[in-house]
Amino acid sequence: QKADIEQDNELLRSKIEELNRTLAEGNDRIASLQSTIKSLKHKIKSLRTDHATDAKQHQMVLSQVKRKLKESEEALDEKEAQIEVKLRRAEKENGRDRSRLASQMSQLRQKEKIYQEQISSYEAVITDLEEKTKRHE
């Protein structure tokens, strides 16, 4: 019976050692998983921080683009207003020029009419003188 107890004790020691090895392997696996979890948590935190930083940078760039766009629109509006003022000024000057040219044209037509009348009068005098000269001859 003592031999049976010894054999049972040996079997139990063997089982305990096997359980201890399994427990040690389990503890190693748990430690490895905890390390992996810690690493993943750090990566997630880093990615969140990077994402937040990227989002802030994108927001900042977007704000700059919007500001530049607004400045460009304001400059464009200002240029458009300046062009409209210049156009109105040119139209006024063009209107004055047209009026002045129309007046000068009218004066030229009047002078032309007067000159045509004078030419007709001179031609009549010349014709009359030619006839008188022919009669004298």
C-alpha cells in the first residue's frame, strides 16, 4: 500500500508540475497579451492625437483658404467697381465727344452749304463773264 501511495504521490507531483508549467505558460501568454493591449492602446491614443492634429491642421488650412478666397472676392469686387466707374466716365466722355463731333459736323455742313452757294454764285458770274467776253469778241 505504501508503494501505491508513493506511486499516487509521484503521479500527483507529475500532474502538479504539468499544471505549474501550464500555469506559467498561461501567465506568460497573459503578460504577452497585456503588453500587446498596452501597445495597441498607445497606438490608438497616438492615432487619435494624430487625427486630432491633422483635423486641426486641415481646419487651419481650410480657414486660410476661405480667408484668401474672401480677400480675392473683395479685391475682385473692388476692381469691378473701379472698372464700372471708368466705364461710366468713358461713356460720359464719349457722349460729350459725340455731341461735340455732331456739332462740328453740323457746322461743317453749314459751311459746305455756304461754300456750295458761293461756288454756284462764282460759276454764274464766270459763265456771265464768258458770255460777255464772247459777245465782245
